[in-house]
Amino acid sequence: MAALADLTIAGARGLLGKGEVSAKELTEAHITAVEAARPLNAFITETPEKALEMAEASDKRRAAGEAGLLEGLPIGMKDLFCTEGVLTTAGSHILDGFHPTYESTVSRNLWDAGAVLLGKTNLDEFAMGSSNMTSHYGGVENPWRKSGDNRPLVPGGSSGGSASAVAARCALGATGTDTGGSIRQPAAFCGIVGMKPTYGRCSRWGIVAFASSLDQAGPMTRTVRDSAIMLRAMASYDPKDSTSVDRPVPDYEAAITGDIRGMKIGIPKEYRIDAMPEEIDALWQQGIQWLEAAGAETVEISLPHTHYALPTYYIVAPAEASSNLARYDGVRYGLREPGESLDEMYEATRGKGFGAEVKRRVLIGTYVLSAGYYDAYYNKARKVRSLIARDFAKAYETVDAILAPTAPSPAFGMGDKMDDPIAMYLNDVFTVPASLAGLPGISVPAGLSQDGLPLGLQILGRAFDEETVYRVAGVLEEAAAFEAKPTFLAA
């Protein structure tokens, strides 16, 4: 059973296709793995009965010759995606008891492709965080440990539950959402592959909103090929989402050719930040050498407004969050606290229902949108965001993709940086620029820190050119030959 849980999506697909294993057997193995991984707190809601029901239906479809792209493959679903009849919380107390009567477009696409739901994975509350420590349901543990040190580490955030579950081999893959790095950073911390597609590639309909101009769903898997398979199933045009882009969804798996000869890879000089850890810089240099050895040419480029990306993001995202979260008032769904008046009920519900980080961002967002500060902060941030996007557009006139570190450090201890929001926000320094520009990016595990923790490198591409991103990422993955497994699996 443990061997089945150790399979990749591509490997499991092959065994299912040959009839060497059934979807039910594969699902049972993963249900057992989810139970064994409960100390990690990667799942908010487990759905074993539903998973077995879906697996049995999958076996019947395969027997009838009707297998879908992800037929019989058990996955985790970030608890930000609405799932019909299944508790959906966004990691917040204010959504306690919310069972949607509808299915998000992305999850519907996955079920239509034959995927099996193992459960809803934990996350930072409303996807606001870089550690997965702000969830109402408790922090998620990273399945990795430092060499000789058993203190628990964060998995990154906000998609930390998905990253932890995939790394711990209790799901073949999982969905995540990336607003400023929430797929790529936890992927780097947990030693897996995390893909943020172009904004508009995957529908946002039915995803609990954080920042509507930034949120984008994507796959979290253990290999680049698995990511390509899963994204093809997730992506679609959706008329219910006004930001969804009507473009054909390519066969991303076919793009992983292993050949990047003649390609130009940009190396942004602004990403060499002050006090960058030596091991991060060394890995970046190693990544450059790997791509050059594969026949690519690396070129230093400039993204001059990178320095302003973090402050821009932490104005735009909270502003949109303050607007999106206004709907949680205790009237229609979720938590309701009593009050003598309507205003008191609003205050009591939001005061008890939202955690500290959500309150902080709502207050920041409300402030920068207020009449006296709208032009000084929000409007200026929007203008700087346009300049950041222009920097990337200019760079892509001369290069095919960009290589950079994913995160400025390996995973840190649970509880660290919680008293210093700025230190926490700095975890997104390498991921936020591409998010502001709406560009695709993938994090690939590329090495281990001196303490034995995973480190990632990210490939960024042109809008809707995920194929090139996957092509370069496949070469990077092969060169890195990352085969280390989390400490949790050896326990």
C-alpha cells in the first residue's frame, strides 16, 4: 500500500491504464496515508467515503472505455475551492458550517477528468500568509526537518496543507492558489513542484476570493510532468468568470521535450538582494550552469521596478481583500454572533470570525482605499504595478524565460516571524513580481540547504506561454535530479 502512495501521477496513470491496479486500491492506499499523516494537520476535512465512492465510479468508467485525463487519481483540494456538499472554510472560523450548494469550475473540471477527492487541505486563513500558521484549524507542519533537529517547520503558505500532503505522499497532487507566491513558495519549502499559471488560465469561479486581480489556481505535484498533466485538466475558459481568457488549453505534457538548445534565459540582476543567503545564491548559480550545459544561453536582464513589488503588492492585495471580505457579515452563511443591533451583530461576527492577520489586512486595505489616501496609496500602487508588468514585457523581447530563486530561505520554524509581519511578508520577495504582472511561474526542487532542507528555483514565462515554462522546468528538474524524501517518511 505504501508503494502505491509513493507513485507519481504519471506512474499511477500508467498502472491504472494497464489494469495492474484499480482506482479503488489506489484510493485506499492514499486514505491510509492521509490517516498516517494526521500529525502534520495537512487536511481540514477528510472525505474517505466520498473518495471510495468516486474511485468505484472511476473503475466502472475505465471498464467501459471512458477514462478521463486524471481517471482514478486521488488528490487533495485546497479548502479555498467550493466543493458541493463538502465543508468549505477558507481556513477561517467565519465560514464554520458552510457547505456550498455548487462546485467551483476548477474542481468540477478535475472531477470531470476522473480525479478522486481525498479531502480539503489546510491553508492560511483566506489564503493570507506565508507560513500556514494563520489557519483557524491550526498550523500545518512541514514533513521535512533540519538535520539533527526535530523541531517542526512551516510548510510555507498559503497553500501549505496541499504542499505538505503532496510531499508526505498522502496525495498524488493537490490544488493550490497563488496570489503573491502561495503555490510556489510552499512548493519550494516542501521539495515539490508548484505551478502558478497565467492569470486567467484557470477559472476563479467558486474559489473564495482574496484579491481578485491576483488570485490564480494551479497544481502542486511531485514532478514537472505531473504538473503538466494536472494543469491541462484544471484549465478552461469559463464564461462565469469575467477574468477567464478564451484560449485553447495546450497539451502541456507534450511541451516537456528535454530540449532547450538555443533558448535565451534571463537572469534578473535585481533579484540579487542584500543579505541573500550564500546557499540560495549558490543554487541559483548552479541552475544557470545546468541550463547552459543543456544548450541555453543565459543573459543578464534588468527588471528595474522589482524593488517596489512588495510594497505595491501589500497595498493592492489588502485593498482588494477588504472589499471581498465585506460579504462576511453573519447574515447569509457561516458564523453569526448575536448583537442588539445589526451593526453590533456585524462587529461581533467579524471580530470573532476573523483572525489577526485577516483583520490586519482588512484594516490596511480599508485605509488605502479611504477618501484621503486612495490617490496617495492605491492609485499609485496600480501605476507601479503597470511599470512592473512593462519591465517583464520588455525583458521578454530578448529572452524566452527567466530563472530566479523561489524563496529567500529554506523553511523556518513554526512560530518564527509571527510577531514580525514585515519579516513574514519578505518571504514573497521573489514571487510577488510575476504575480503582479499576471505571468506564469513554476518552482522546481533543485537542492538541499546546509541543514538538509529543500530549496527551489523558479522559471517565469510570458503570458499564456506555460509550454515554454514547462519545457525549461523539465530540463532543470532532470539536471537537479532531486530525489530526497521528507524526514516524515522515514519516521
